[in-house]
Amino acid sequence: MSCLHRYPCVAITGVAILGIVIDSFCFDSLRASVLAWASITLFGSVIPWLARRASGPRAAAFAGSIATALAVMAGFGVWHAWDEHRYRSASLSPPVAGEQYPMVVRGRLKRGVTLRPNPIRFSSRSNSPWQSQLEVELESLRVEEGFREATGNVLVFVDGDHSHLLPGDRLQIYGLLHGLAAPTNPGAADLREFYRRKHLHGRIEAKNARSITLLQRASPSLERGIAMFAKSGRESLLRHTDDVTGPLAIALVIGQREFVNENTRNALLATGTAHLLSVSGLHLAIIVLVVGWLVSALGWPTSYRLAAIVGISVLYMLVTGNRPPVMRAAILVGALLVATALRRTSPPLNLLGAAALVLIVANPLNVFAVGVHLSFLAVGTLMMVGRPINRGTSASELELQRELRFRALVEDSSNRFVAITKSFVRLLIQTAQMSACVTAVSFPLVWSQFHMVSLVSVLTNVLIWSGLMLALPAGVLTVLLDPVHPLLGAAPGWVCHSSLGAMWWVVDGTSAIRFGHFWLPAPPNWMVWLFYSVLVGSLPWQSRNATRLRIAWVFVWGVAALMLALRPAPLPENTLEATFIDVGHGTSVVLRTPDSGVWLYDCGSMGNDRGTGQDIDSVLWSMGISHLDGVFLSHADADHYNALPSILQRFSVGAVYTPPGMLDESEPRLAALRAAIAARKIEVRQMVRGDLVGESTKIIANHPPIGGVDGSDNANSLVLRLDHGGTTLLLPGDLEPPGTEVLISMDRPIPQGVLMAPHHGSLSMNADAVLAWARPGEVVVSGGRRSAREEVRQMLSMTGSGVHGTAESGAIRIRIGETGKIEVRSWLTDRWR
């Protein structure tokens, strides 16, 4: 109880979080929530009266604490229910649950435009290097008879730089409205949660600048001024940096992470320095520290110093978009300064609890945000490491003070150079210790969310610390001085650029250290809960033995979690499994054979210009897979291989199998693919008709023949056949004539098997000939929206087979049992674990 009296805000925040969690899982309407929480509050109000009558004042006081906790829990539960009710009551919410459709809407821009490099800028579909994101609060939408009133918020994507639009501007937007769909693949992140936390009801894809019309400029406001300041700051930073340091500077100083490319993000994640991209309390602390030094050097009175620090904190919070970590830090800074001004003290953990309470009031769904969890976890760890919860005895406190005074006396009598060196070494050791503690405490959460375990994070963070201390203040000065005159921003711009260049050199180098980081399947969620439950339960125990046991717990938990994470998903004995991943217009099939082999057939999708393999990664990790025996590439179309470089970074691969000559072609993307394969020294094997791979379960190449056929890459697609249980699985890639005629001239496969539709179910690729030859019982279409057309289904079902499309059903899992029985399950309608 004494601990609760010292940390009342921590206790209140814990109860508030419990109320929000209970409300989110137990009640599905505002009415049900209010009735339930009112009943709980009423029951709680009776408890003290009953306790007083039964056991006296002391019991009544304890019961009063319980009643208060129930009342707080009820209040925040209702607050969550009200927030959910407001979100659901938007008129746009029901229609966006379906497919995309054209729409014209009118509304007001909520905040400054987010600008990022266009992800399809290398494609013929776009001629702009930029893409803009606009958050718009709807006012009306177009119907046949005109515009009608509408409510809700949408995220608009449009090619081009539209940062001239400012908060409050009224806009008319034409584009395709998309619903917030459930994940279509196992292990994929549910983006509906992200949109819900930002109170967004859908997204609109506008084609170009002509799709957005400015109806009315808003009057000047603080939000418009902040947006203009952020835009000016972005331009100033880009003017004084290069292609590598510019995106880092923008993320570091003004909180816009969208400029950072995929490779840079991966390197930062691998080295445990991804916090550089997320403006947080660390960034604000550095700025506050520098501002404090400056105003102290100027000799300002205490009240002016406090006002300057608070003002800078608020300004920085607004410019960086009111992100929860920065809000938390600003609240802490403000509370500490107010306490200093009033000559009052409060435990730092109690202030951290108060900051959490403010964030929950601002948005109840911050309770479920991983970024918020990591932020508070890091700061709480630093607070507890720097100052344990339970103070020592008076004698031990006095002994510590004597030791510190003696150390200071020794250093004062030492050589100046020696004293500075010792101070610097001590600072490095303290920084390493702090970084190690934060890394150890946060790594289960980082691992479970990002599938990354970094072993070089402590080293990297220590090495880049001094660079961060220079780059951030210099970047802020660049943003402030460059608009006045470019020459004024030149010096701080050079310091910012040089510091970030040195930091990136460290990050790039440590990310390349062999075995410095590992991409792994995530441990079970219950293991993460167990880790933090044991850690929190041990906090009241403060001693050296307790510290040793916590360190041992981190290692023991890590070993146990690794064993569970790398355990493959169960597969029935003597069963062949093929999982067709929903990658849009493209192909990727995970094959698991009865002899424990794991193979990948193709790995790409159309529009994947950045070469990411996120959909494929998530499916493999959900199966507990970290190694692939081999990857088969059917042919040289990018939508069948463009994710392989990314996959090679995250998974070990035994070999890459291709049709003859595929990697020898001059297509630019193939050069990048060859470089990625060579960098990891992976063997490339070419397959022709009759070649076999695998152990007890053979994977047979049915096409192309030796020497190939006259025609395109499609006609020479690598066609694989797997025989199991008296039936057949056929994977024909993008096979088309004349390759089709060559294939069907071979002996027929066993009928009533499984066939992947050639060329994503295209109506013009002579698929009917393949169907008549193969006589499948089930056909799977791996493709985009066009493959879901009714004429495609009719054509593929001509032999009486069932037709299953990833565009409609999400990932599709086929299992062929020992007796040849085929089981078909789709992720959206019949999920599996």
C-alpha cells in the first residue's frame, strides 16, 4: 500500500488500462458498456458501507480504495465505449467494408500533407517522383441527385507534391474508395487496427493532381502555421544533405519517416537503432538539454529559462505531429519543470504514470499501440535502472554520498587529461549499461512485433550517441535559420549532414556483421506476456541477487522462446501441403513435403517496385519457418521473382532453381537478383524436363524440355509436378503457347488432382487445353482482381473442378493426405492456425 501512495498516478493508470481492456473485449455497444459499468460502480459504492458494518473503519478504508478503483475503471471503460461509438456511427463506415468503387467526396484537410517518394515512381503508371497522403474529414459525398451529408475520415493517396494544401482547406476529391479489409494472409498485420487508432474509416486512391480540387482556403491558424513550418523545414534539410542523410534528417528532426527507403529501415532495425526514425522522448530530451545550456549561458532568469524550455517542447511536439512518445516526453518535461518551480518533488515513475494517463485520455486506443508500449517500456527501464524503486537505508545512502565525494576529490587532484578521460570512459560505460538494460527489457516485444533479434544494438547505440547529440540540434538550427538566409543554415546543415553520415557509416557497418542480427519467427504471445509478468513481479525485490536472477531470466526466456518460435507449424503425417499466398497479381506458393522439406515456388507480385516480400515473410514466419530448402523461379517476369532479394535477407535458402538461361537475360531487375544471390553465395541450378529434387517426396520438372521452345519466357516457364497419395499437384507458372502444346503432348498426370491456373487464370493463354489434359479436381487461381471475374471461373470449371481464387479468398491452403484426399481451406472464410 505504501508503494501505491508514493505512485498514485501509476496505480490510477493501471486501473484505467484495465477498464479499457475489459471494455474492448467484453462489450460491443455503448449501451451495453454504460449499463455494465454503471452496475459495477453501484456495486463498488456499496462495498465500503458493508465493510464498515462488518469489520470496522480499517476494512472500510480498504474497501473505499476498491470502490475508487472500480469507479476509475468504469469511467475509462465508458470513455473507450464512447470513442468506439463515435467511430462506428460515421456514415461512411458501413459502405467501405466492400470492394473499391469510384466516389467523389468533399471535406476538410485535418493536418499537414505527408509527402513521400512515390513507391511506383519507376513504373509506367506514374510520372511523379512524389506521392502525397492527406487525412480528410468528410462533409459530403456525391450521389446521383447531388451531394449528401457524410461523416467519417479518409486517408487519400495521390501522385505528386500537394504540400501546398494546408489544414482546414476544403477539398473535393475524386478517386477509388477502398474498404478496410481483414488480413488476407496468415501472420499479416491487421491494418484495420492502425486505421482505427487514427480514426480513419477508409482510404481513397486519387489518380493525379486533377483529381483534387481546392474549394476554399481556410483562415490562418496555428495548425496551418505549423504545417508551413514543417514544409519549410523539410525543404531546408534536403537542401543541405544528400540522398542518404536527407531522409534520416527529416525523420530525426521533423518526424516524417516516409522518406526513408526499405534498405535503410532494415539496417536500422537490424542494429537496434530504429528509434532514430521514431521521434521520441530521447529526441526531445536532447533538444531540451541544448536549449537549457543556451539559456543558461545567456544568463536568463529561472522563470525565463523554464518558459523557453516548455515553449520549445510544445513547439517540437506540434511540428512532429503530436506523436505519443513526444507527447509523453513533453508532459514529463513540463511536470518536472513545474515541480522545480514550485519546489515540489515527485518520483519520476509517478510522472511517467501521469503522462500515460494523459495519452489514454487523448486516445483510449493508445493502450494497444506497440509504439507507445516500447516508448514507455524504454523510459520506465531507464528510470528504474537509474533510481531503484525502493531506496536503501539511511546508512547506505550516507555511504554512497561519501564515496561520490571521495571520487570527486580524487579526480580534482588528478591530471586534467586523466580526469577528462576517466569521465568520458565512465560516460561510455554508463551509456552501454543503460542501452543494454533497455535492449534486454524490450527485445521480447521487438522480436514478437518485428521478427528481429539484434545482437549489435548496444554497440551501435553507444557508437552513434555522440553523432545524435550533434545531428539533432544542428538539424533544428538548420530548420530555424535556413529560411532566414541559406548562408545562415549552411554551417548547422553541414554539421547535421556530417554527423548523420558518420552515424550511417556505423549503422551500415554493424548491420553487415555476420550473426549480428537474426530475422526469426515470433515467439507465442503468451510467452511475451510471461516474460513481462515475471519481470514486473520481481520489481519490489531490490538486491544484487535479484538483478542476477533477472539477467538469468532474460537468457532462459530467450532460449525457451527460440525453441518455440522455430518449431514448425504441425503437419499431419505423410501429408503434402501447398499454401498459395495472396500477393495480388503474382505468384508465391509455399510447399511443405512429408519429409519435412520446405520449398517456395515463385515469389513476386505486380506493382512491387520496391521489391518487398512482406506478404511472403509473414506467411513463412507464421509457419515457424526460417530456412527454405530451395526457391523455384518459373520464369523471368518480375511478378514471379521480385521479392526474392528481400527474402534472401530474412531466410536462409539452400538453392535457387530456374529454367535454363533465365538469370542470363539483360533485364535490369535480374541484375539486382543475380547480385543478391551472389552476395549470399547461394547455388543456382537449372532445371529441364525430367529433373528431380527432394528426398522421399520428389519434385519433378515437366517443362521446359532441353533446349527450350521457341517463344517468350512464359512459354518456357518451369512447370513442376508433385505426386502424392495417388494424386498430383501441378504448378505451371505463366505457361502459354507454344509451351502449352509441348506440355500436353506428355503423358497425362493422375486425374482429380490440384492445378494452379496458368498465367493467373488468363483467358487468352490456352488454359482450356491444360485443363482438358490435366483433368484436375481443384483449380487455384493466384492473381489480382481480374482473376476474380465470373468468366474466368466458368472457363476454369469447364472440367467440373472446384475453383478457388486468392483475390476472393485470401491465402489458400491445399493439403493432400496419404490416401489422396484433398483438403482446401481459404484464409478469409476458414482460417487455420
